[in-house]
Amino acid sequence: MHPSFLKAKIFATIALLILIVAFVFPIITFHGTLNKIHAGEEKDISPLTYKVWDFYNQGMYKSTTTPKEAHNNLQKMIDTSSELGVASLPIWAVSLEAPNYPKEAFPEGIPVFFHFDGFSGEVHEMNTINHYIGMDPMWRGGILEREIGAYALLFLVLFMIYFIAYDKKITAYPMLVPIVLPLLFIADYAYWLYWFGHNLHDWGAFNIKPFMPTVFGDGKVAQFVTHSYPTIGFYLIVAISLFSLLAFFSKMKALKETNS
């Protein structure tokens, strides 16, 4: 085997493992769980789902209204009707600061975290703030993306497995998808921020002109100071992108040198 074929397989395997562990496994395991909870069908939640959510939520932000004894325990979160987020790792974090949200109560402002398959953090409070300025609740954005996200990631896993298993040129090009994954996320995230900021309603208590929310960095909306930054999940999809890029070029080099 050409050394570059071996390198391509190693780089692609690392990218694949990061994708599965950080995103695919928790997303698939937790898929549909929030709907079951809202429908009062907790008995239909598998024991594995409880274990996965408890594991992946270690150290993750919990709403200030969540009892401490319920932190990192899905069953107790359900029993106390606490605000639940999804199980996968968060990709982007947004927080708002305002005078009516004192630092003592909200030391991190009002934080919300965006995932491939949903949200976590102070989602209810953020929706209240959005309503205040005539903005739609967060669930209105990315509905299609959340619906097909699990299946899209499964197809991506399949593409990467084919890339690793077969040393053919046709199997190399699907690897371009994980390479551009960070850019795809940012583009989709920016689009929805634009959509929310330019589709304001007049039922808000405070009317403002259409605006573009800050995609990256610090900004200001009405009396709110905003912060928008990547978090652990984004750095992991950047790692996936880099390893995928190395795998792609390694395979193309091997194909060229072996005239495959």
C-alpha cells in the first residue's frame, strides 16, 4: 500500500471518530427524546438515552432555575420540569447582558448554545427577550436543518467509511463535505441571524429597526449587549475539517503517484 493511502486512512479515521463521538452518537441516541418528554411519554425513553445525556452534559451550562441536585441527571431534570437541552456538544454560544439581568443572578448573562440538533441554555428566557423586541422564538429558525441533521450526519459517516475502505478517486470527493463543514455551519447560522433580525413583528413591546445580529464578537441590540462566539463543538468540527483535508490530499497524492 502506498504510504499516502495509509496516511489518508489514518487522518480520515481520526476525523470520523471525532464526528461520531462528539455529534452523531449523542444526536442519534437523543433523537426524538424532547418530543417524548413534552408528550408525557417518558416511559418510552430508553435507559441508554438517560446515560448518554447524563454523560454528555457533565460540565455543561444549566439554567439558573434548575435545582442543583438535578444537574447532569436527565431523570431529575424531567421530574423537576427543568429546562432541557439536547445531548450533543454545543457549537456556538450567544449571551445577552442587560441592566435588568443582574450579574449576581446571571453571571454569564443570558446564554444560549446552538447545536446541530437543537439548543441548550436559557432558551425560555432568550425567547422572552426576543418577544420583547418583536422577534420570533428560536425554534422558528433551522427547522429543516434540525429535522434532517441526524440523517445528513449519518450519510456523512457513510461517505467517510467509503473513503477509508476504498482507494478509488470517486471516494475522495465526498470528503469535501466535512472539509467545508465549519463554513457550512457559519453560513447557515449567519443566514438565520439575518432572517430573525429582518423579520421583526410589531407585537413587540419595544420596536426597533431591522438589523443584522452579531455573528462573531460583541454587539449591541437596544439596551442589550450581545456576545457571540464559537464553543467546543465548533473547534471540533474545525478539527474534523483539518483532518479531512489532510486525508483528501493524501489520497489524491497516492492516486496520482500510483496512476489509480
